[in-house]
Amino acid sequence: MADQALFAPPGPAAEVEEGGAFTPKFDADGLVTCVATDAGTGEVLMVAHMDAQALAQTIATGEAWYFSLSRRKLWRKGESSGHVQKIVEMRTDSDQDAVWIKVEQVGPGACHTGRRSCFYRTIPLNGAAGARLEFRDAEKLFDPAAVYDTGKRGA
Amino acid sequence: MADQALFAPPGPAAEVEEGGAFTPKFDADGLVTCVATDAGTGEVLMVAHMDAQALAQTIATGEAWYFSLSRRKLWRKGESSGHVQKIVEMRTDSDQDAVWIKVEQVGPGACHTGRRSCFYRTIPLNGAAGARLEFRDAEKLFDPAAVYDTGKRGA
């Protein structure tokens, strides 16, 4: 994982919650959670992770960089597909273990399956845990096989 | 952590991504990530975690239940504050390690600091990692001390 010394370590809770210093609280794997929403529609496009280096690159460039859990490496969103995410606004939450980026999604979609959003299935409520998922907004807008050279996930 | 046998285990990637079975992929701590957005505005209210029991309770009741990392227990959102979250729609993502709930937030806010959203500070972009956070939409809408009996976080 990347050098967490890129950021100051978190102080007491009152400082973390009410202060002006960005002191991300990395988990045991050195990661924070990132939620990317479409800056125009508010739709959640994807949830992924950032290590310290991905956070620093994101802040420095204004484009989304992640840490890929499956490939165990720093990952510039769109590096294979060209589907980069230009950040309109970036926020952190009260305990600073998550960030929210509002993005302009370049290209047809954010999801490696070819869809606009990774959240293309609903979970039926008020029933049993085993109910079937329902596809929604699930149209494939691009052909993953044509976009990714090696079938990399989520790039 | 709760009984993961409440849900079937994930199958091959093609089934997880393109199938109709909800087979959540729990992390090493038995958790999935949950993003709660305001069903009306699209604003991200909070990011938290659900274990299998919280997921099952959420699905059964149509209200948000989480697993509190700080208290290490199942947590019905609003159990102390009354600020429950009624779910309008629940989705899962391509690899089923995250869920997105669109909610009607009952009461003035979702954040234990007294704000509407936990994401009340922006991170300046295109600069150094050490730039100061800027408060935005950060008005305190309720007094946490009056709402929580024991200063519990995020309830």
C-alpha cells in the first residue's frame, strides 16, 4: 500500500469531525471508501477504494484514481477504457473514512460490465432475503470486450 | 458478526454480475458497504456497513439497519434519535460487495454531528494533499446532545 505519510494522522474525534484538516482514517488495509456519483443526476455510479496514493493523485489531478482490490494496484479510472471521471466536487465525511466524489463520467459508462452505473439491480424489500434481484437501468452501453484489452475489472 | 448463511454464497463472477440471485460478497469482517442517498435530492447522506443480519433486517423491514464498527453491534438507524431511514429503493452493484439505498430521511438529519449529511466538508482539488477542508451544507439542524442519550456515534 501507499505511503500514508502523505496525510497527517487523525487527531481526537472533535478535530476529525469539526476541524479543517483532511486526516483520512485508513482501514487495516490502508484504504478509505469512495462513492462516485454522477454530478448531473445524483446517480451512484460506483463504490470503490482509495489508498493514500490514490487519494493524493485524485486531489492533485482532479480525476479519479482508485486502488484496485482485485489487481492490488493503483488504478487510474479510465486508464484502459478512456472512461475517466472528472471530479466536480470532492467531500469527506464526519469520521473521514470515506470520500464522495461528484463526477462527470467521460464515455458511456462507469461499470466494467458495460453499464452506466454498477448499481443496475434492485433488491426487493419487505420480503425474504432470498428474493430475486430485478434489473433496472441495466442497458449495456458499450461492449466490455471491445474496450478492455485484458478483461480487467472496473477499469 | 451475524450468520452469513442468511444468504447464499457467491458463485462464479458471471453469475454474480449477470444473475438474479443476491449473494452478497462480505469482506474479511463479514461486512458490505452501504451508501445511503436522499431519495429526493440524490445527496449522499452517509456511508456505513451492514453485516448479514443488518442486510436481512433492512430487506425485511424496508428501513435501514447497519452494523456499527465503533460499537461492534447491530444498529437500527434512528434507534436513539428517531431519525430512521425509510428505503425507497435498494440496489446492489456488479460484484455485490456494496449496496445503495435511496431513503426518505426522517427528522432533520442523518449525521450524528447534527447535520443533514455526514459529507459537510469539501476537499480542495488540483492542489496539495494538505489543503484545508471547506465547510459546505454544514449547518447544524439538531443538537446531538439533546438527541442522543449517551453520545453514541452515528445513531
